[in-house]
Amino acid sequence: MAVRDRARAQGDAAQAWSPRLALLVAATFFMEFLDGTILTTAIPNISADFSVPAADVNITMTAYLLTVAVGIPISGWLAERFGARRIFCLAVAIFTVASLACALSQDLTTLTLSRIAQGAGGAMMVPVGTLVVLRGTPKSELLRATAFLVWPGLLAPVLAPLVGGALTTYLSWHWIFLINLPLGLAAFLAALRLVPSSAGDKGRRLDWPGLFLTTLGVGALVVGLELASSHPDGPWAGISAAAGAASLLAAVFWMRRASNPLFNLDVFRTRTFRAMATGGFVYRLTISSVPFLLPLMFQAGFGWTPIHAGIMVAAVFIGNIGIKPATTPLIRRFGFKAMLVFASLASAATFALCALLTPETPQVLTFALLVCSGAFRSIGFSSYASVQYADIVPAQLTSANTVSATLVQLATGSGIAVAALLIRIFDGLGSFPQDDAGPYRGAFLAMAVLMLASTVDSVLLPRHAGAAVSRPAPEPAEAQPRPRPAEGHAPRQ
């Protein structure tokens, strides 16, 4: 096994950094992420077409998110066993064909089954694509590579309501899935050309107990999070979450002792990777709540129309994009630790300021605040996405990538569930009487306090954490030819 890992690491290191490959993977990431949230705006139309209650249509979203979450843990093994190129192309094909099946669905059952197939493709597509990019990227180019890979996670939650609303209003809900057909076909053809071919490891055995415990744990946690946001009054959310946590603890116990574990948990010995699972998890959880809280506060609290709220939330998207060219220079200038501390503190401040917004606040100031929030969000995302791999050795890259993808999925779901729970708590407390936006103000203030936990974790990072990536050593200069002796003079001995 060690010999195979070393050989694979050497082969991967020989691959050249490819911006086009990173852009391809980012595009597939965007499709997968967008389809996880875009369906929300189409639920009333689907409900009318299928003659079912709108609440029943939520099963299509839950089925998709659950399938993505439980499918991620096995994606790393599939890439190792059958070759990353083969699995990535298969994933894109499954996602595209399943999108067509979604668009052609005539009832809720067919749509739900098609969404499960779509989630299965997404579960392999993003982690395996990311692994392919990381394997071919030297440490000195890691910041550039992650700059490509981060933007879908920043843009998709913000653009989903606008894109979904426009397609549903001016065309039909079917086009939410039909737009994936040309994109998926283009991605498949590009993958055949850009993704390096690699032979799978036929001797790679699957850790069945580890896979079962991990899949069960992740699935139970996702179900618990969904129940916490949709049915918070019942006991099943807590029961499901507790069962998921217990299963994941059992998985860790098993994989620590297994001879051929599903994941190499030694990745958590690396402080920069562990930052992603501690402060990074909290950071992503709180940031993921913003696209959920803002539209609700603007519409239910301020009485704005959906289009008015959507335009204002788009300011976050402007901030994401506007700061992106500067994120890499900022990280190289100040280092990961300083930028993580700054991003978390600044984000906490914007959350607190969002709690102070009112319908009478000048629109320009509200828009500017959300632009700043998007910029700080982009800095934090880019920093965590890069620092987590800064000190990971090539042999541990597959495990690190799969564990990271799983935790990201859980953090994103947790952000929405925690935000929904906070709204209900503050609504029940009556802390803001005669203020329709009161529960949302309380939720923003609570998220600001929670964000400070991420700040504490970043402060505890070593001063030069991830310096191999943020400030890579200069390439050794080529050997200079010895000067030829002047004509008529003998060289010195």
C-alpha cells in the first residue's frame, strides 16, 4: 500500500497545474450546488402541476441533499479504485441524464427518484473533480487553484433565488433542470480532454464497516438538520442527530484501528487541516445562514416584494466577485492567520449591523453593507479552502479531500437549520415586541456571537500557518554556467 501511495504521489506531482481543468471542476461544482437550492422558488409551480400540497414537494430537496451527503464518503475510494477520470466523467453523465429525467417527470414520485439519481452524480462529481485538481497542483499554485474552486460555493446560494425565480416566472420549472443538459454535455466533453487518465488501484479494498457507519452517521445528521428546520417541535430531530453523532463516533473508533480504513484520520494531526474542521466549520455554518436569513427578513420583516429582496441580496454576490481578484494577494501579503481573524471579525460585525437595519435605512447603506459582507465572506472562504491542504502530504490527499467535502456539506446544512431554529426561539421569546423583523434581528445577533468562536480558533493558529502556500519558497535559480576564462589567460585552479 505504501509503495502504491508513493508511486501515485510521484505521478500526481508530475502533472502540470491546469487552470482550464480547475475552471471545469468549478463549473460542475456550481451546477451541483445550484441544484441543491434553486428548486425552492419552483415549489408552488410543481405543487400545482402535480396536484400535491406544497409541503410535500420539499421531499425532492431533502432527497437530493441527503443523497449528496451520504454519497460523498465513498467517492474517494471510487476514485482510487477505478481512476479519478473515469469516475468524474461517469458522475457528470449521471448528473446530466438525471437532470433530463427530472424535467420529464410527471409526478412527485418520479421527480424524487430522479433527484436521488442527480444527487448520486453530484456526490461523486465535486469531490472527485476537486481531488483531480489538487493532485496536479503544486503548493506554490494552490491559492490560484482554490480561487477557481471557491466561487461556486459563494455564488450559488445567492444566485439560486434569482435564477430559479426568473426561469419559473418566464419559462417553467422544467427549465431549472433543462439548463443542465448543455452544461453537462459540455462538461463531459471537456472532461474527456482535460482530466488526466490514471489507472485505478485494483487491489484497493473497501472498508465496509467504516463506510456503513460513516454513511449512516452523515445521513442521520442531515435528516436531523432537516427536521430541526421543518419540524422543530417534535423529538425526532434530536433523536436523529444524536444517532448520527453516535454513528460517526463509532466510525472514528473503527477507522483508528482498521488496517485498511475508509479515511486516513491522521489528517487531523495536521493543524492547518484541523482548522477547517473547527473554526472553519463554525465559519461556514454562520456564513451559510445569510442567504437564508436576509430574504426572509426583507420580505416577512420589512414587507418587501420578492424581487426587491432578491436585488438587495444580490449585493452579497457583488461583494463576492469584487474582492476575488484581491484575495490571493491579500493572503500572500498578510498570511492565512491574519486573514482568517480579519474575515471572521469583519463578518461578525456585518451580522450585528444587519440586525440594526430597518425599512427606513437608506437603500444605499443597506446595499453597501451587504457588499462588504460578501467581500469578507469571500476572503474567509478562500482562506479556509487553501489553508486546509497547505500541509497535507500527497498520500493523505484523498482522505483529506473527502473528509473536507463531507464536513462542508454538514456545515452548510447546519447553517440553515440553526438559523431557522433561532428565528423560532426569538419569535417565541417576544424579545422584539411590535417588530415584524425582530426574530431575524435576534438570529443575526446570535450568529454574530457564534462567529466569534471561529475568531478564537483562528487566533490560536501558529503565526506562519500554511506559509508553504501563502509564501512559497522561491524556485531555485538555474545553475549559471561558469565564466569562460579571458583569452590568453589560464583558468584558476
